[in-house]
Amino acid sequence: MQRVEGKAREAGRHELRLLTNGAFEANVSLYKGQGYSLDREEPFMNGTTVYMSKRIAG
């Protein structure tokens, strides 16, 4: 995750966004532990897509 954040900073980005399957609760917990916030959840093919984001310093 640190490498991704570094690449984003190099590219002049100030936010990272990701999505994961809500059924993978461990993923959601991991990302929250890395500082990501849950933006929204949407139903998708009998499951839930979880959208998350994180602001990063430039």
C-alpha cells in the first residue's frame, strides 16, 4: 500500500479510491486499518460492492 501511495503522490494525486466485495470483510477491515473511509455500498449481482477512499498528503 505504501508503494501505491508513493506512486499516487508522484503523479500529483491527493486521493486514492478502491472497491471491494462486501463479502470479504477482512478486506474492508484491512483497508479501514490503512486509513480508508467507506464512501458507499451498492448492490451488485446478489452481493455488495464497497467503495472506499483515502486522502493522501502531497
